[in-house]
Amino acid sequence: MVGGKLLLFIGIRIFRASPKDPKIHINNGGMSRSYLTTVFLTLTNPLTIFAFLAVFAALGLGGKLKYLSAAILVAGVFIGSCLWFLYLVRVLYSLKIS
């Protein structure tokens, strides 16, 4: 409840704030910095970690996998996530430019 009220308060405060000057240039570091920031935020998000643990447990992958199979599974999830974030950052970056 408290978290929802806090988010509502922040949203209303941002909505009522006066807009910034659009002529101010913000140096965002480009697409690579956006990508690395997104990956870092995802890796440090506990909800993401628990979601992957829950999916692996629901699929019954707890004790049945050998080390090589587990490494291939983790590498596949990691590569898939990296490709997804690369695609996501690229699309959003192209929308920002146009």
C-alpha cells in the first residue's frame, strides 16, 4: 500500500512539474551505454532472478541436469536476454533519433 501511494505521489509530482527546456542537450552516451545500463539493471533486479529460478524449478530442472546441460541452459538464457535487450535498445534509440 505504501509503495503504491509513493508511486502515485511521485507520478502526480512529475505530472505537475514545469517542463524542461527542450534545447538543453543531454549527453546520454549512446546506444552502448544504454544497453549496458539496461543489462546491469536487469541483472541486479531480484524479481528477474526469482522469476528465472521459478521457471527453472517449474520445468523440473533442479536436480536432473548435468553440469554441461546446466551451463548450456544458462548460456542460452543469457544470450537470449542479451539479444532481446540489444534489439530493445536499438528500437528505442532509433525512435529517439527520428
